[in-house]
Amino acid sequence: MALGSTSLDGLALDARSLDALRRNASDDPRATLRQAAGQFEALFMQQLLKSMRDAMPKSGMFDGPGHETYVGMLDQQLAQSMSNRPGGLAEIIARQLERNLGPATKSNAAADASAAESPRPVPLGQRAPDAPSLDSNASRALKESLEKRLDAPQAAFVDRMWPHAIDAQRTTGVPAAFVVGQAALESGWGRHEIRHADGRSAHNLFGIKATGGWRGPTVDVTTTEYVDGKAVKSVEKFRAYGSYAEAFRDWASLMSTSARYGGVLREAKSPEGFAQGLQRAGYATDPDYADKLESTIQRALRLARTGV
């Protein structure tokens, strides 16, 4: 598959594949129908994944064409792996459409041997009385199932960082969910955390740079800064820690001892107040940082409440 391709392997998205699907339809319509239903489900899931990712805030540190290409390819693989499963959308579509076909022929009798007895054909456009309905309930159930799959790694991140956030809350008074939310935004829920050249984690979940008299280890990272409203790539030195606990302690120390962030602690009564306070204090140069942070905190709060 070519890099950056938006097609799924095996899908009838070009003329040659479509012609093959048409030829197969005349030889074995039931098998072709099930294949087409599976392709529709995979495409539907890919679009659903894309819309859900578009709705999630981006930190800006790791955004770029390369990252978007990787995420798109990952979504393609996820869509393929989650489609064509028993009881899924493809099976519902296939069962509905098969009711408009005649009884199974000898050529496909073996393939249908394990299936239920072929239903009596009904006129095209008329639904059989007992046909399952592909309505908003089915779509909603599929979306909820997909959301749970996407929530799982984020919920795991919240669970893993929660004890450290509680310690930071004791020091700063900032609610643990707000602290976890900022760590999630800065690190892409742990997926894009800062690493050393050899791949080891630097445990820097908050994007804290090696300034202010820092004497500890550092790591060089290509990051995105906004200068006069324009995104500019640059290589900066960031602090490196021996553990996540150390990173949370350093963040709490920075918040509680720096006069620059005194107002942030006073305004941390709500996600909006905390996020706006950090942006006013110049924690990040992204002009949309406050909105992104507030949205991520709200998601962290939901995950912490539901334990998804």
C-alpha cells in the first residue's frame, strides 16, 4: 500500500476491483453480497474513526503531515480488524439484502449450509416482517462499541497517572483530573511522550523545557512553537526524569513556587479557569491551548467518573 493512500486493502474503490466484484456477483451473488457488506462496514468504521479523531484536541507538539499519515494508516488497519465480525454491521446488512435474493443455488449451498434456512424472497424494496432493522439504534450501538475501544487506552492512562496526580493535588490544590488532563494533552495520552535518542522514555508528560536553572538530564526534541501566530518548528531542550512520579513532583513544584503561576492556582476552580490561567501565564504558545486543554480535562473527568 502506497504511503498516504486512503484506500483499504481489498476494497472495491477502483475500476478493476469493481469489475471483479461485478463478475463475482453473477457467479455467486450471496458471497459477493457478503463481501460488499463487509467493505461497507470497513469504510463506515474508517469514517467514524476519522470523525472521532477530528473531534479530539491536538497538542500541537507532534502535529504534522507525517503524524496524520500514520494515524490514517492506523485507522485503516483498525477498521479492517473490527469489520466482518459475527453480529456486526456487515452481517445485518447482508441478512437484509439476502432477503431480496432467490433461494440458494447448488453452487453456494455448501457456503450456506451452516446458515439459517433461506427466507422466502420478497419484492425489491419491501422489507420482510422479521428483517432486523438497520436503524439509528444499530448505528448508535456500533458507535458506542467503537468509542469504548478508543477510550480503553485513554482510561488506562488516567488510571496509571491518577496516584501521581493526587500527590500533585496535595501540593498545589489543583484537582487531580486537571493535572492528568494537562499531562494527556501534552503527551497525546502517553502515545507521544518525549523520549531519549535510544527510545527510553524521558517521563516528561508536561512538556517542561530545561530552563529556570535546571541541572538535571535533558533531551532534545523537535517541537512546534507559535511566533506571531505562525507555527514554527524548532529543536528545544526538555527536562528528563527518572520516573513519572518525579515528573509530577517537578510540575507541582513549578506550579507552587513560581510567581508566574500563582494566578493559575487561584483560578483552578474549574477546567475553564485552569486552562485559561495557564494560557495567560504563557505556559504554551499555541493560541488554542486553553480550548484544547479544557476539552481534554473534560474527557479525563468523564473517564475518571465512569472508569471506562
